[in-house]
Amino acid sequence: MSFWNPKKKAQQEKESEQMKMLRKISICTNLMQQGLLYIDVKSRRVVISDTLAVMYMGDQQRWTNFLTNLQMWFVYQESQLGW
């Protein structure tokens, strides 16, 4: 019996990536529920509160990552409306 199984490792990496994506989506959902984000998917508008913007804009990389995660969440919401 071999301890190294490439298929199992690939499956674990895929599940890990899915969990990371779900965490990012849940963070954006929580921010929206707290009133720090307002997103209207139908008209494709996003309003970010000043508090949240100032928190992330201190570092350019954090701000870019935040906007990337927000875009991923937006695509997720659009796909949910499509179903």
C-alpha cells in the first residue's frame, strides 16, 4: 500500500480551493448583511462603505485582493439568479 496517492492529493487540493472560495463568499455576504456593502446584481452596482474602503485601502495589495474577492462574489450572485 502506497502512502502517496496523486489522485487523492489532487482531490484534497480541489476541496481546499473550494473551501477558500466559500470562505471568501461568506465574508462578502456577512459584510453585505452588516451594511458595509450594498450590491444590486441586476443593475450591476456596488457601493462600499467608507469604513470598509479605508480599512482596505491602506495597502494596495489588500485592496486589490478585496476587489477580486468582491468580483468573485458578484459572479456567484449572478449565477445564483440564473438558476
